[in-house]
Amino acid sequence: MITGRVTWDTEAVVSVNVQAPNGREHVVAAVIDTGFSEFMALSPDQIAGLGLPYRGTDRATLADGSETVLRVYSAVVVWHGVPFLLPVFQSEAGALLGMALLRGSLLTVEIIEGGHVQIQPLGLP
């Protein structure tokens, strides 16, 4: 189970292990974004600090309906104890976890300051 807390401004935040290409793991505090359909996003500074390899660009639709092109990198993310190679989008918004990463999980959030956040695997294919 992955756990976290709700911040004073009602963001559900969990810690995720991201592996740099050299194999070293870094703990990243990421906001759960149910409006983000991809796997994960990181800030330019986080991507540079991890030394993630560049994969290319992809189009993205933002919350206001506008479209943009974002840079995409690769990272190994340890999710429920299992390492997965995932695309990571560059975002000025910082570290975000999207719905593609949450697929097959039960998300429970107590939406109060300091509330518990839990992500449990459902064991679905």
C-alpha cells in the first residue's frame, strides 16, 4: 500500500520511488491529479536532477481545454513494490501522478488537512 497525506490546500500527496538511470532511487513527493490521464509528470529541475533520458514530445490537453506539446522522458517508477519503465511528462506544475498509474488501484482520500491518502492494488490485470 502506498500512503500519504492531504495538505492544507487539499492536495493529496504521496511519496513515490523513482530510479535514476544509474539505478539510484529518489523519493519524490507527488500530487495525485485525477484530471491527468497519463502516468506521471515531473518538473524540469526534477528531471534534470534524476538525469532522465529524453524520449521525444507528445501533445497534451490542459485543464482549460487548450493544447500544448510537452517533452517526454523515461523513468523507472517503483509502484506497489514493482519497478515499471514509464513515460514521464515535463510539467511546470511539478510532480504529478496521473490516472494511468492509478489504474487497477483503490484510491482513498480523507479530504481534510492532514487526512490519510491510501493507494491499494486491486489485483486486476
